[in-house]
Amino acid sequence: MKSKHDDEIKALLMYKQIPPVDEEEKRELVHKLKAYMPVSQAAPSKIMQQLIQKAFTSIYRDHKIELFVLLTFLLLAYSFMPASDVWIVIMSTSPIPIFLAGWHLLNGQSNDMVELELTYKYTFHQVLFSKIIAIVAWNLGIYSVALLYLLGIKNMDISLYFFHIVILGLTPIITFSLALLLLSIKYRRETSWTVVILTWIFFVLLSLQTPLGTFLIEVNVLFYVLLNGSLVLFLLHRLQHLWRTERLSDGIL
Amino acid sequence: MNEDSVLVRAILQGDEEAMEQLVYRYYDEIFYYINQIGAPYEEAKDITQEVFISMLKALPKYKEQGHFKAWIYRIAYNKSMNHFRQSKYVTTLSEAHEEVAEDDIGGTVENQSLVKELLDSLPQKQSSALILKYFHGFTASEIAKVMGVSLPTAKSRIFQGLKKLKKRLKEDEN
Amino acid sequence: MGFYKLLFVEGKKLIFQRDIYIALFICTVLFWLAINSNPEPSSPFQFWKSLASVMPWIGYWFVSVLIVVGVARCLPFEREQGMEELIHTYKKGRLHLLVVKQVTLLIYCALVVFYFYLLAIAAYAMQYDTGGLFAQVRMAESPYVSVNPSWTFAQLLLYEYGYLVLAAYIFALSILFLSFIIKRSVFIIMIAGGSFAAGEIFYFFLLRYIGTMEISKYPYFINRYGFNGMLGFNYLDSLTADYISAIQVYGLFAVIIVLLFLLNLAAKRWMRHVALGD
């Protein structure tokens, strides 16, 4: 039932008086806003492609000597490793490119740098996204070359054992890609990455000196396939999230 | 395609005139809204400026769905709430309007002060919902978008606000 | 600020370092996996024998990783947080602050060692029967430590705990000294952690490939009585036990600690003189 107050309240609330607005303020605002005019951007997929390509080539341009030394080291290690230690050499050396690239990435990524990058044409997250993809691609590339070399020099057959070793070597690459991504977003401190590398060295030592190594190699290959699959899915999910992360975070988007 | 989206597209192409038009179209009501929900006159000017800057920065990510007005009001609502939280106090509506009320002319003063008093007596979320509905002509679903709540919550805020106002009016009569 | 309050503040600074938790998480997983990967078959007093052997076997690696990570930021903290200017104005003097920092490190070392013993107790208690705390060590001697066989397991574990805390503290004080020379915590981790890891890798290859060569005896000696050997309980093995008793080892460690403690204070004082141009 409508009371007599309903109309009264609505009539009262409809009543409005606009406070005077300073026209000069509006002109000043328009002038100020010119500095914030959006730069017209290409389609996201095109930007993504451009950025990844750029990150990929810049790794080669800036670190070609390191890459060459690393590849030589890997090929030498693969040439002279004892047959019994093939798996541990492959597993322990496979994530080295990611360790080096990760160190470079986090070393130049202080909060000041992030502030600076936020003023660039691309967002910090877009740049980070492309760098991570490029680093993983480089790591997988180097790993593939080393494996092909292994097939050539050791006359290893493409058997289940070889497949097992390949999968085992992929596990740290994917794990550390994910760790690098999470650490770059959350901590942005090179000490965290150094701690990860240090613990990896002790993991390798543990695998050599304790039954842990045998235990790991004896785990069914399907477990590693599943583990890697889940890690890849999680990595892709985080990367997708990173790409979509907006520049502003005050709840207006 | 409504006029807002035409302007938005033009701004995204770098058209400064379109930006100017958009500012002139919304400046008054955004400023008025911010002032009404509790920011004093001078602060409301600053917050309005921030709203437009944030709007422009976020425009490339704006998903065009014909709700530009609700979107910019949402920015205004969030900016104002952030401002209130940071300044650790919420200015009452009466304080916010004080400077303007002094300039009021004759017969309008009575109504104006009654509205202020009534809205002042409500919790801020309810008064904000009523301001959006009756002063700015938003529907309940648009209010929900602006305030970032569900439709039933927005409706409930309007309903509860009106109910309390009715009670106040009855009390005054008695 | 009083001693205890400053100790509390320094302790808080230390435990709020995120890197420690990253290291702690990875080390816990690895330690747990290594212990459970291939357990020895159960036998009488196996629980106590395993517990007495776990730190000299692999446990000290994890202790040292956490010591490196925790100590590396102890001195550079103020500089990296941009608070160095503030410390200069600290009225009781920076030496007082350094004393507090060094005491904090002792507590940190004791906690880290305690944590890994606790983890080992939990892991082994799931595998073996825990009876026999007051049985004599001779019932199941550890291949890593050589102590008086009439000691009980309780005595041996208490002794081992104290030994590892002191050894870890010596390591921590040495890293602290290193941080007077190296300013960035990341390089301190790289150098301290890297050289410790290199010592272990070297020992592994030494044993495997060049252990029989004459030339290996010098690096072997350094490794045996350096930080790796000290943390790895080499001061307690049968070879050393002929020259120095378990109690004397405690005395030796205490002397080293006092010297390092004073050395760090002297270094700080000297650096202040250098900074002031005296």
C-alpha cells in the first residue's frame, strides 16, 4: 500500500540544485588529460607475437657468448659423462639456461625498474610475459640440441629409457619456469633466485650421494608425464593471467 | 551505437576533441555526485580530476557494452570511497554542502536543507544508492554496477533507505 | 633501546626474510624425500642410530643452506632497505648493534638445527621403533661419529645438537665477516653457498676419481677440517678421535667462536675508522 509519504519523499529527493562548477577547472582538466591520451595499439595477438620475437632475439643479442659457452659446456658434459650417470647429468644440467636467464631477469628488476617500465608503451606484465616465454623457448631449444647430440654420439636408441630421461630432464625446466614466473611477479629479488639455484645444487648432490637419485629414476615415467602435464597447464594458466593483468588495480576494471 | 561509444572509439584513436566532448558531457554530474556523497567542494574538484585521468588510462581496457555512464560512475564511486578511507573521515552531507548552501537563494533553502538532513541520517551506502537513483536517474541494475554489488543488494539499499526516510518523516510529523 | 628489545627487533628482522622461507620449504621437501627414499631395514635401536647419523650424513647441507640465506642479509639489511643513515645515529653505537646481531645469529643457528632434528625425528619415528633413549651407544654405533661407547643415545644426541649449533655458528660468524667485505647479499649467498657446495662437490669427485693420488691429500685435509668437515662432524669421526676428545672439540669451537666474535667487532670498528678517515 502506498503511503502519503512515498510521493513526498520522492518529490523531495527529485529536488536538486547543482553546485556551481568552475568552467576554468574543466578547461584545465582537458589540457591535463591530453598527456594521458591512449596510444593506438595493434591487436593483442600481434603485440604478443612482436614482444616474444623481440625478447627472443634480445636474449641472443645480449647473451650470445654465454649461450655459446653454455652449449659447449653441455656438449662436453654429455660427451664425457659416465654411462651410469646419464640421467643425473641430463636432469641437473637441463635447467641451467633458465637459471642464468632468471638471474639476469631478476637482477634488473628492482621495484624502481618496474615503476619505470610501467610508463612504457607496453605494460610491465606484457614485457615479463614475453621474456618468460622467450627464456623457456631458449631453454627448450638448447635442451633439444643437447639431446640430439646425445643421440648422435652415444648411439642411444629412441627407446622407453631415452623417453624416460627426456621427460625427467623436462621436469626441472618446467618447474623452474613456473618458479621464475611466480618469483618475478611476487618478490622481484635476485636473492630468492640465488637461493633456488643453491638448493638445486644440493638436490643434485643428494641425488648422487643418497638413494634419492635411484628412487627418482625408478618412479614410473607416467608419474612424470602427469606431473609435467599439470605443471605446464598451471604455467599456461599463470601466463594467461599475467597477460590479462591490467595496468590499474584500483577496482575500476 | 550510442554517442558515448562513438566518443570512446574516437578517443582510442587519439582524437583530443572527442575527449574534450566527453569531459564536458560528464564533468558536472560526476563532480556533483562526488560532492553529494560526502566530499567537500574543493576535494570533490580534485577527485573529479582523478576520475577522468583514471578513466582515460583505463580506456584501452574498457569493454564496450553500452554502459559507459555506469562505468565512469563506478570509477567515481571507487575513487571517492578510497579518498574517504585515506582521509580517515567521512564528511557529512551537511558539511559538504555548507559552502554551497550559503549561496542558496530564498525559497530553495528550505527544501535543500531538508534533503540534506534526511540523507545525512542514512548510512552512506543507502544514501549513495538514493542519490544515484533520484538525482542521477540510474536504474537499480545500473546502481548495482556502479556500486559493485548484486542487483538484490542494490534494491535492498534503495528500499531500506526509503523506509528509513519515511520513518523519519512520520516522526517529524508526530 | 635495551639489549633484549634490540634482540627482539633483530630477531624479527631476521625471521621476516622471505628468502629463508623459500629455502626452508625446498630444504624440508628434499630432506624428507632423502630420508624416506630408501629406508634401511628395521633393527634394534635403528631409530637412534639413524638419528645420530642423519646430520653428519646429509642434514648439515640443509643447515648450512639456511645459515647462508639467513646470515647473508644480516649486515646488508639496513643498507638494502635504505636505513643506513638511521643506524649512524643510533646512540648506543653500532658495535652494540653488532653484538646483538651476533647473539641473534646464535639463536637462529640453534633454531635451524633444532628444526632439522625435529623433522628427522618425525620421519624416523614413522619408520622405526623409538624405544631405547637411555640405551648405550655401543648397542648401535653410528658410522659417522665416534664417541665414548658408554654414553647413552640421549647424551649423544644432546652432544651432537650442541656440536652442530656451535659449528653452524662458526660458519655464520664467518659469513658475517665476509659481509664486511662484500656489500650485496646476493653475492654473499653466491660466494658462501657456492664455496660450501663446491667443497662438497670436490669431496665427492675426490673420493670417486682422484682419491688415491698423492696430490689429493692436501685438498682433502682442507676439506676435512674446513667448514665442510666441521659441519659434517669430521671432528668427531674415528680418525680425529685419536687426537682430540669430544669435550675438547667443544672447547676448540668455543675458542674459535670467541675469536670470530671479536674479529667481527674489530672489523666493524676498523671500518668506521676508515669511513671517518682516521
